[in-house]
Amino acid sequence: EVISHMNHNFLKDFVVDMQNNIGSLLNVKNCVVNQMLVDRTMLGELFRKCGEKELEFLTNSGLWFGFMLGLIQMAVALLWENPWSLSIGGGIVGLATNWLALKWIFEPVNPTKVGPFILQGQFLRRQKEVAKEFSAFFANNILTSENMFHSILTDPTTAPAFQELFSKHLIKFGTAVSAGLSVMPEPEVMKMAAARAVEKLPNHIGVLHSYVDDKLRLQETLRISMEKMSSVQFERVLHPIFEEDELTLILAGAVLGFAAGLVQQGLETGTIKLQAPRPKQIWSHAVKTRKRIQALCPTKTICGSVSRVCSKLRNLRQRKSDNDTGDG
């Protein structure tokens, strides 16, 4: 009973001391970055979950923005009789389409009233929805009890502080137990025992993970914190990922638009000619295709063979009947 009481005090004092020094025991940034480096698909999965609707909008917006800007391009081509207007216009339309789509997603950052309408970036309007997805992903995949304890025990910036803290409490506990048993081991022996205990600790803390995850309630804490973010703060959650390739996306739109315009220019000037197939060619290809399909279909092949055999039998029977009639 005395030992049980001492165990309780050891764990209570140790946990309280960990809480008071959590800043030096857990480097959250290193923990998250290391998890992302171990499994690089995690960042892509997080981006897909949080920005799925924005990616879908970026893909589909080309149709609507491209159509509206294409009408302007058509008007310019009618007024300016220059074949290069198609290529240049196509490049401008492609560039402007992707630029407008990106602006539409993240701007304006703060709600802005324009007449009867309130405008805000598409991503920013989904703050509560994204906060829910983001917090769930982090709580279940990144900042789990197992991953955090692994970081505490192995991160070079935090492991020495944890070992020192754990050793201090373990030596205190061991000294108290030894005094009760009237045995006083050497300080060096206690330090060696503490060091060995730290080495063995990862093999025994697995039983704590479900309890720690449940009591931390990290998902709820993250969700509430993200919902309370200002629009400026929340905008930086996803936008930096787009910013890295923003210029590439815009230039890619310009290049593809220019290429499409160049094809149009070729058709307009006669440089590129598209010959419509003749009816005879269409019929010839259709017949060849049908024959190939029949050749590849075993059932039709067998049925065709059986039909030919039956036809030959009928012909032979007819001939025999005709011969008998002639003899008669």
C-alpha cells in the first residue's frame, strides 16, 4: 500500500512537471514536419481534403471564364483582321482565366460589400467547414499521442530535456523507496538505472496512447481555434501552397491558350487543313471494323460456322431430292 501510494505520487508529480515544461519537451513544428517527411503523401492528402472544392472550382472555372473572355476575343478578331489576333488573344484569355480563378478563391480576404452583394474569397467563406476537416486530419494522423511521444523521446531538441526530467523524478522515487527499505544505493547506480529506464520507456507507453488521445481532445481544440481565426490568419492556411505554383498555373494557362489560338490561326489561314472523310471511306472502315469484331468474338464465329455447315447440308439434301425425282 505504501509503494502504491509512492507510485501514485511519482506519476502525479512527473505528469504535472511535464505539463509545466511542455514547451521544452515537445517541439510541435518538428513533430509535424517529421511526420510529413516520413510520409510525403500526407501533405497531399491534407491539401486535397481542405482544398478539394477550390481545386474543383479552379478546374471548372476555365469553362466559364474562358467562354466569357472568348466572346471578347471573338469580337476583337472580327474587328481586327489579323490572323495573329487568335494566337495572342488565346494566350491572354488563358492567362486571365487562371489569374481570375486564383483571385476568386482567396480574394477579397475580408467580407467586402459591393452594392447588394457581399464578396469574399471562396476558400474564406468555408472557414468552419475547412476547420473541421483540418482538425480531424491533424488529430487522427499527425498529432496523435504515439507521434508526440515519439517526437519527445527522439527529437534531438527535446530528448535531453525529457531524459533529465524523467531521471530527476525516477531518482527521487528510487531514493524514497530505498530509504524505506534502509538501503542507500550509490548515486551513480541510480543514474544508470534512470538512463536504462528511459531506454526501455518506449516499449511500455503504448498503453497510454488511447487514454491520452481521449483526454487531450485535440480535434475539438484545433477546430475551435481555427474557427476563431481572423480572415487574414485563416487565408494563410491554404494560400501558401497555391502561392508556390501560382505563377506556373497562370503561365501554363497562357501557353495552352496561345497553342489553341495558334491552331485556330492555322485553320483560318489554311496552314492547317482538316479533310472530312468521304462516305465511301466511312462505309469501308465500318465494314472492316465489323469483320474484326466478328473475328474476335468466338460465339459469333462458331454460330457462323454452324450456319454455313447447315446451309451446305440443306443444299446436298436438295440436290439428292432433285436427283431422285429425275430418276423417277
